[in-house]
Amino acid sequence: MRKGTFDPRGLETPAPVSTLTFREFAEVYVERHVTAQKLSRAGSVKWRLRPLVERFGDRAVKDIKTGDIEDFIADLRKPRMLYGREHVLRAASVNRTIEILRHMLNWAVGREYLEKTPFRRGTETLIKKLREDNMRRRRLSEDEEARILTYAPTHLRSAMITALDTGMRRGEVLALRFADIDFENGLITLRGETTKSRKTRLVPISTARLRAVLEWLRIDATGEKKADHALVFSNEVGEPLGSFRTAWVTAVLKAHDITPEWEAYGWTALTPACREQFRRINLRWHDLRHEYASRLVERGVPLAQVRDLLGHASITTTERYDNQTLANLQIAAAKLERGRVFELPTALPASDAKPSSDKRHKRPSHAGFTSTNFQHSFKMRRKSSRPIDPVDEREQDLSASEEKDLQNWLGGRDSNPDNVVQSHVSYR
């Protein structure tokens, strides 16, 4: 009780904050938050926490400062060698890693392991996210889809059709059971525990080929219907499919007339040449979900309905999936055509063509808009406007880029936390 580690439930209490290392804290975080709330699989959690544990593992949690996190972000953005080539982490990958650390330390404050988090000082956010460019425009043409389906094995072909015609995520596809499929009403129920948002949603069986795939998968090798609790996508003995990445990479390469070559078993063992070819093709499994949303939008389905079909909480997320083909964008832009033609300006009269001693009249005038008319309208505006103060004149000369740079500089975190940064108005 003197040490503060007594627990009436008989459970082991973590070490005091003064001696709790980040590695020990990470184990507590996984056990009492991630695993307890079933937020992720154990393997996925360890993979995501690995760079954090490698960096802060032996350091006391209370000793992690704002500068340490900023240095960690800078190191994450440095180029590194991966699979024989220089690789730089994208801003989105860096943000995901830092968001995990942010959540862990906020959770530590809530559990009273820490008094404050290094991410904030009062109401001021000290470490901000990097700007992300997460718009992906990879589309899957019908010809490319047909070629991949041709080379895909049976289980992969069935999963591809399901993903293309429902927009389900890979985890949702693998967790689907026959009890979740209502063939009579043509609906698929995605249970909350299997979805990313943890919310149950309904997806229609929208195509005849999707219905045929699901009905074919329902029959086992003996010609009998599988049980309701059976997984839709499983191996020959009914066990869940762990991953089909190797089959996916093989089918994609063959569909593009590339013979896959392996150094060992597993998609990570592709030869460097094949790995570079696969990177050049730039097709991911998640692109099938993007393709589902883009095809719906192209057929006139409102974004609000696409949002509900995909299970997004915000329509802003759905807008990233709205990837129109270049041909459709060209057709849309061509609707501005009204048959009008460009007419060259007529020659000026001889009286207007004479050179003027006034330098302001030396610029060539355009049809329907002469320099005389411009000067007249400008004088009228100057007469009706208020006198311009010299300070206002300097304000107007400040360009938009300079204005933005100034606001960014003044709005940033001061090197002295005790000083209050003055506003840009008072600065001027």
C-alpha cells in the first residue's frame, strides 16, 4: 500500500511511473486497452508498436519530452534502404505512427501513469500532423479486371468479385459467414465486430455474378449446403484463409504478361526485378474497394449513398474514393461547348492608331476594351473611394504568399513557452 501497487482484485499492478519504461508501458497498453477492447490482432499491434519500442523502449515514460518526439519524426522521414532501393516514408505513414504514440500517452494520462502529455502544453498543440496527399487515382479497367480474373485461382477469383461488387474490405470479406447472407432479400450483413468502424451495416447483393459466387460457395464437396456458422471464404477443411497476398501478386503479374520469379515462398521473396515490376503496375487489393465506389459515382449514385454503402462516418472520406476516369472527365468538361468561335479584334481607326505622347496610351487596346475606357472607369472608382492611408497601402502590397508565411510563422510554437506570441495584426 505504501508503494501504491496494492490492488484489491489481486491483479498485478504496473510499476510506479518513476520506473515504468516505455517497453513495460507498451505491454500494459496492449493488454489493458488493445486486447481488452479487441481493437486489433496481436501480430498487427506488435508490428505497429515496433518502431516506437525500438526508439523509446528503455526510456522511462515520464522522461519522453516534446523534443524527443520531434527528433523521432525527423528520423522517420530520412531516406533508408529497403529491398535494395532508397525508400522514404510517406507523410501518412509517419502520422499513423505518431498518432499511436499520441494515443498511448493520452491513455497514460487518463490512467494517471503520467501527469501530462508531451504533445500538448495547456491548450496549445505542440506536435502537429504532417500534411498528407492521400488521394489515390488508380483505376481498374474492365479489360484489366478480366485478365486478372482469368489468372486468379478459384478462391481469389471469388474474393475479387465479392470485393468489386460490394466494396467490402479484406478483413470483412474473410470474416463473412453464411449466416450473414440473406439470399431471399439480397442483403449481406457485416457484423460490427468485423468492420473497421465497429458498426453493423448492410450491403446489397447487387449483381448476378456476385449472387452466383455466393451460392456456389455455399455448396461443399459432397453437394450439401454448408452450415450457417461456416466461413464463406475458407480452405478445403473449413479453416479461415489467413492471407492470399501471394496469389494476388502472382495473378496481377501474369495478367500483365510478367512471369513471377521467387527466391523463396511468400510474396516478400519476389526477385528484385519482379518486385519492381509489381511496384510499377501499382495495383493493390484495396483498389477494388475504390473501384466499387468510383463505378457507383460514375453511374450517378449520390455520394451520401456511397458513404453508407462503404460504411464511412464522414462523406469527406468518401470523396477520396470518387476517382473519375480521364475519359469521363473529358466528356464532362466538353459540356461547356456552345459552338462559339474566337474572333480576332478588328483594326483600330486611323485616328486611334496615331502614337500618343502620353506613355499610358502606348499599350495596345483590345476589342471592346480600350485604354481610354479603362482610365475613365479607374478615375471614377478613385473619386468614389475613400483616401488610401499609407499604412493601408502597405497592407495591400503584402502578397498572399507573404501573408500565409507570416501567419504560419506567428501561429507556430514559440521557442520560449512562457512568452505569448503576438498576433500578426499587432506585429504590423
